[in-house]
Amino acid sequence: MPTAILSSQQFANTLGANTLVVVDFHATWCGPCKQIAPIFEQLASTHEKKGRVAFVKVDTDACPEVARSYQVTAMPTFIFFLSGTESTRIRGADPSRLRSEIDRHVTLASKLPGGTAPGFTGKGRTLADAEVEKKADIPKPRVIERQAAAAGRAAGGAVGGGFDIVQFFKNLVWAIQLYFVSLFSLEPKKSAEEWAGQGGPGVGGVKGKGRTL
């Protein structure tokens, strides 16, 4: 027996609880609606299956909000819903087409899943988990300092002391300056010795004759 829909919430619940829903939009004053009503009820008793196939009736005067939401303007109108989505619409009292569409949709519904997909059994991954992992990969400032110190000790271990990168670059700049002084001087040897005699940065001068052009 078709279920009478009394509210839009009841209608939404019915769509969500069944794979196939066949709706008869009718009115008490509609002659064709009364003529086809016994056929609709007979088809409902034959094919209705709880939780799978439902047949409902919507009185467009008693429940106008549902009729408006589906733009029903003629009675009777039969709408077929598969998995909550409109599939087919029949306007007017056409018993032959109504039977044909009901048979077709019942077959289609039998091939669709009967319920919701099973949920995941594991914990899964979330965006929060990804953020935690990302933060865990970022070294802390103290860790970076310890790693730099260890690298410095490893580089300078062969000479018994730490490797001073700042002093290294100062010495490199001083050597380049010495090269250009000797390159552009009229007396390269003398100029280089005088420049070297002034001492490099932090090394107390260069002992020995050095190399001249």
C-alpha cells in the first residue's frame, strides 16, 4: 500500500531510506488521479520492498512544498527516484507506461547497492596527522646548532682544532688582494713584500719571501 507523505522531511527520509522511490503526485479533485489510483496501489503491493523499493503518494494540496520543489504542475504526475535522484517523470494517467517504467526501474534498482558503503576499519590518515608529521621533520634550532658544531669539529679534527669559516674567507680575500697589488705594481716583487709585511687578517704577517711575478 502506498505511503501518504505529510511533510517535506518525511519525503526526504523516504528518499534516503530506499533505492527506488515511485511518487504519485495527485489531488483529491483530479478525476484522472482517481482513475489510475487503483492501478498504482496494485503495482505498489506487487513490487514494494522495505528498504529497497517504496511507493508513496503526495497530495499537492496537503503538501504543496514538495510539489513545488519538483515543479509539479499537472496531476497526476509520477516521478521515479533512483538513489535519491530523479530518473523519470510521467505526466498524466497512462497505465501502460506506468507499468512499463515501474518494471524497468525495479530491475535497475535490483542492480544497485542496497545500502551505504562500509566504513574504513583502520584509523586512516587525516590532515592533522600530516601536519604533525611535517612538523616532526623540521629540525629544532638547538639541533641545527649541534649539527653545525659537529660538522665543524669533523672538518678541523685533522689539525687539532675547529674549522673557522670566517677566518678562512678573510685569508682568501687577503690573498686575492696581494695578487692584484703585485699584478698592477711597477715593482711587483717590492710591492708584494711590502704588502705581505703588513700581515694578513689575523695571521700576523706572511713569513718568507713569497711568490712574485
